[in-house]
Amino acid sequence: MQESKEHQEPPLDHVARIQAAWRRERPDLDVGPQAVIGRLHRIATLLTRELCVVYQRYGLSEGEFDVLAALRRAGAPFERAPGELAAHTMVTTGAMTKRIDRLERSGLVTRRRGDGDGRGRVVALTVPGRELIDRAFTDHMHNEQRLLGTMPPARADELEGLLTAWLARLEDPGGDASDVGR
């Protein structure tokens, strides 16, 4: 006799299959944490793939989008020092230099000497850079709304609360969270 559709167990997802294999191979270990951490990692990977589709539509990598977004969030005159940009995007200064070089070649940012002692540099959005990030960010938000729209609003609110509380416990309390939500 076949079970009705509403009483059938959902098929095992990728993480559940991995857990089942580990339970078989290492019954001495509690693989329960994989249920949450493994799924969060898998969701992050899938979401990144979906988010990058929008960035690529504008000729940007994920990192370049982050740099332009950090400059745009700075407010007028839309500029930051390279070290500050690195902190706002959580990348090394070497990686930041490569991103800035490419964005500068594309005419989306400029570099100039800082107003202080003249040794420092400042990176600023150009008008085309600001126009591009404004369009790209609008599409990015529509894409995030589409992705989150796959779950009921009450569940999304519940998930936001759970993730906020967990992040507060894991994050460095003195850290800069200015890049959250890009």
C-alpha cells in the first residue's frame, strides 16, 4: 500500500545524504551539527551563484561589486581610502589593489592623493561608476527579494531573527559590520 503524498517523507537532501554516510562510517561521532552548518554552507554557495548572475550582467565580479557598493554606501563624495575599502569588504589590501586597478581601467573609479600629507590615496566613484552601481544594486535587491520570496514572510522573519542572534554570538563585537547586506 502506497502512502499518500502528504504523509511521505521528503527525499533526503545533499546534507542529509552526507550525514547518513558519516553516521554509517563513524557512528561514534555526533554529526548533528552538519544539519545546520552544512545546510547554511550549501545555501550560501547556491545563493552566491544566484547573486553573481546579477553582478556579471553588469560586467562585475562579486569583489568588484563589493568595492563599488562600499564606495556608494560611503555617501557623497563616494570615496574611501584603499585600506578602509579593504576593511569594508573584508579582503586583503593586495586583493583590493587588483580590484581597484580593474575598476579604474574600466572608468568606474579614480585614485588621487589624499588631502592630508599627500602620501595616502583615496579611491572615488566616477559618475559612470555611481550610475552602474545604482543600477546593479537595484537589480541585486530585486534578486535578493526573489530568492527570499521562496519562503513565507513569517518564516523569513523568523530566520532573520535566528541568524541575527547567532551572528551576534559569533562575530567580533568590535568588528565593523558595515558590509553586511552589501
